[in-house]
Amino acid sequence: DTATTEIYTLSLHDALPILGPYAIVGLSTHADDEFDAGLAEPVTYLSAGPIVPTPTKEGRPGTGVDYAVRSQERSALPVFVTGGVTDQNVGELVDVGLRHFVVVRFLTESPDPEKSARALRQALDFALA
């Protein structure tokens, strides 16, 4: 199981005793100062984004790809890119050094989620080859 807590919602120090020692805990970040603070937290991964505006985070502007790249360059932990990842842009994201992706709307809003997932996987495999 994976639990993600926003930096404003629940402190990680409060969440970890509840979740136990084997929990995979992530921290969502949306700006450099949040990411820097996240680096000091006891997390197993961080996220950077959304790189484009997304209806799942209404009113939040996109952070841009540069934010995700800067974040990954400063972290020994995996940094997951959020916001607008599709089979059409995942190759470009891989090309700039990103490797971890959160994909929601591309699959949930697809008329054929399995076909979309396979297309995403194929694009990712091609980009990483």
C-alpha cells in the first residue's frame, strides 16, 4: 500500500507511527521551497508538479517540466512527475532525465484504458531503450 500526504495536510512524523515501519510514504511538492523541505523528511519518494494545470488540483498552476528536472537532480529519492503525463509526452520527459510518473486522467478518462496503458508503456519502453 502507498500513502501520500500533502505537505499541508498531516505531518509525516504523525503519519509514520500510524502507518507502520513498512509504509511507502510520499510527499507532494509544488515549489522549490516545498521540495527542499521535503528532502529533510523521512519519505520514500517525493512528487514534483503538477507540471501542467490539472483539474485534480483545481486552481493550481502548472510548475513546468523544469521544476521536476531541478527536483530530480537534487534528490537521491525517486521523484514522481505529476500532471498531464501521456503517451505523447512521456518520451520528452524521459529525454530530460525524468523516470517516475503519476498517470491519472490519461487512463481514467480514456474510452479504452487498457489500450491507453499499453500505448503509454510502449512509449516509455521506446524512450528508455
